Amino acid sequence: MKWNFLVCLLLPLALFSQTPFPALPPVFQDDLIPRMDINLPPDSLALMLVPGSEYHWHASFIFNNGQIKDTLENVGVKIRGNTSVGAAKKSFRVSFNTYEPGRKWYDLEKLNLNGSHNDPVVARAKISWDLLRWMGIPRPEIQPRKTLRQR
């Protein structure tokens, strides 16, 4: 009786839950290091660096990994976290649907670009997340990239 209850309770969860390892979008390829350009007006960058700013600034986002070249206009960009404001290498959050609701880029609504300012090797996060995936533990996708922002 107790097992029937557990099966009835857990079976719908197993059938309708998300897969922990969905297929990767083509923009996450381990053998390529993409270049991502964020273009925004100079005055927006100066205001973005003010601590506590939660506003998503209008920008264009350009992605190029040698195989995929894509440009999106009218995306929202903001500094990610208060620690990043004073760091030499900034972390950004790119929101593809802030100014165009419902828009996704390769099934992504937002993209976090971590500066890894506390990691001198800039490999710690990649190695850690790949190890978790190897162990079968769900984790976010990560890929090294070159990010440029136009001033």
C-alpha cells in the first residue's frame, strides 16, 4: 500500500519534470571560443557603473564563434552584482527579452557573462561545472568567451 502511494506520487514527477541535461544550443561548443561584442552608448556605460544600478541599458549584442555570426539589436545589458562594479573585469547580464518580450536567442532569455575576476587562471568555473556534469549533477552551461564592450 505504501509503495503504491509512492509510485502514484513520484511517477507524475518523473514523467513531467525537465530533463537535467537538455541538448546544448549550438552556441555552447567546447571546441570554439566565441567573441561577444556588446555595443552601448558611452553615457550608458558610465551610468551602468554606478553601484546599485538595476536598469537594463539598451545595447546591441554581436556573437561570432567562427560558425555562427549573429547580431541582436535592442537587448538589455546590466552589470551583474555589486562586486563586479569595482572589479577590473566586469560581469554582465544580457537580457534578450527586456525590450522585446518573449524574444529568445537560441532558446535563451538571459545570458550571464562572468568576468571571473577572482580566478587568475579563468578556468576554475569551467572545470568545476564540467566535473558536476560528469558526475551527473545538473548545472548551468558554461563556455569560455572573449567579450568586448564598446565605449
